[in-house]
Amino acid sequence: MIKKINRSLALALCLWLISGSAQAAEMLIPVGQVVGLELHSNRVCVAAFDDTLGSGAKEAGLQIGDEIIQIDGKAIHRATDVQQALTRSDGQVALRILRKQKEHELKLTPQITSEGPKLGIYLRQGITGIGTVTWYDPDTGRFGALGHGVNDANGKLVEMTSGTVYDAEVLAVKRGQSGQPGQLRGGVKGRSALGTLEKNTHQGVFGTVENGWGGSSLPVASRDQVHTGKATIRSTINGHRVQEYCVEILKIYPGHRPEGRNMLIKITDPNLLNNTGGIVQGMSGSPIIQDGKLIGAVTHVLVNDPTRGYGIFIENMLDAAA
């Protein structure tokens, strides 16, 4: 998951999958496996400041997470555009940046180095992290994850130009508690790609893999088949091992409720509660199973009660994937 925390009543759990005719699939494998996700975009953002050269940029007001949209009136679409703009400049440069949905203009003076003018900042073009795979279609190689979109530092859905999915494992768990959501801490196993990411939507990220995940396929439930009561989720909270945990669906919301909050769920499994405290970041995308059917995915945690969170209907994920 993409490891960012927004202080609100409910947190979207990170970090990340389908295109084509997924809607027609009646049988899918509920996965629950963590993967590494790498989303590329045409937005260039400040990731960090150089310890030696970054003081000037800080003093000028630049902040981590700022999106650089123009330098001296020239649009910035990739990291190389920044260096080209600095090379063309005759000293001070004007940066137009986007911060929390508002544009600002800053004046900066590049530092002259043996490698050319530099602002003393590190840039990123896209987002990386870990997330949980919800479902896999062995007939097409398509899969879906997260149950919610991947947003940038400004809270906007990342306009993904390409993406890659990697094998990953959970290395440690930060337990959640009231007011402090927990987190799965993971790492990518090797740099060989499992497949590609093709879509980033408000209902999840989607892509294809050459060699997917095993397991038995289950029928996909329609939203009117989902009901309150007992259910299970599949998640990875240690290494590479997927396990099934007991939950209870407390409430069903309207089918098209925004941001993947179609059902309120509560973790009841003692083992999961002991290890994580409930729902933590990185578990978003964990498939929810009820009555032998795949009904949805975990998407959010309640900040003040990590034992509770929200889930999205599987139908809504498949609609977005199509």
C-alpha cells in the first residue's frame, strides 16, 4: 500500500488491478496476497531535500509533497523537464506548484554544481508501496486490488501512465490503536515483475499477470446477496502466508456510496486482533467472503476504532475494472 495517513474519520488503507471484460467473470479466486505496486504518472513531486543543497529550497517555501507544474512558465511533465528548465535559466527561477489543491508561485535560486544547476531536492514521478490483491481470474490473467484508488500527496487520484506489480512479503506489523492506525511493513522480493498495472480508479487498481495466484475459484456475489452477519477475510500479515480470519458485517449501505464504503465490518478473529489490533494499512484489498461467495474487499479503517472499517462490494470493483 502506499503509506500515507490522512487524519479523518476513516482512513483509506494503502497501497494496489483489471481491464477488459472482468464484469462477465462469474468465478474468481479470492487472493489476499500482498504485492509491491509501482504507479508511474506525469506529475513531478518533491520527495525530499538534499542535506547539503536543499536549504535554499526550504527557505523559499518549497515543501515535501508539492507538485511542480511549471518552471518559468514551461509545463513540467517529467523529472527531466526540471533539469532542462534549470539549465535554460539565467539565475533565479519561478516555480508554480500545487499544494492541497491550491497553486502557489515560488522564487528559487539554483545552486551551481559541477553537474549543473540544482535546486537541492529529490523528485518522484509516481508512487510505490504494498497492497493486497483482492481477486484473480485464471482464465484471463487479470486481477484487482485495494478496493480504493491510489492518491497523490494532494489527495488527487494518480493519473497513472503505466505501472508494475511485484512479489512482496510482510516484514513487520505496527499494531493499530484508537487514534493511531496500524500498518503492514513490507518489502519487494526481487525485481522481476509479476505483471503490469493498467488502471487506477476510485474502486481499486487493476492489471494482468503472466503467472497468477493459486486457489479455488468462488462465485461472485451480487450486492443484493450480501447481508449482515458472519463472514471472513483473507489477508497476509506475516511473510508470504495468506490466512483467513473471522469478521462480522454490521451494516449494508447503498450500492453506489462513494469511496468504497458499501458495508461496515468488524474484526472478530482473536488471532488477527492480537497481531494487528484490527484493520491496518496494507490490508486494503483483502477479499471478503460470505456464504461461499466473494462479496467484496476491505477498504478503510475507522481511526478511533481499528477493529472496525469499511468494505466495497465486489460488483463495484468489477464495474470499475471493465
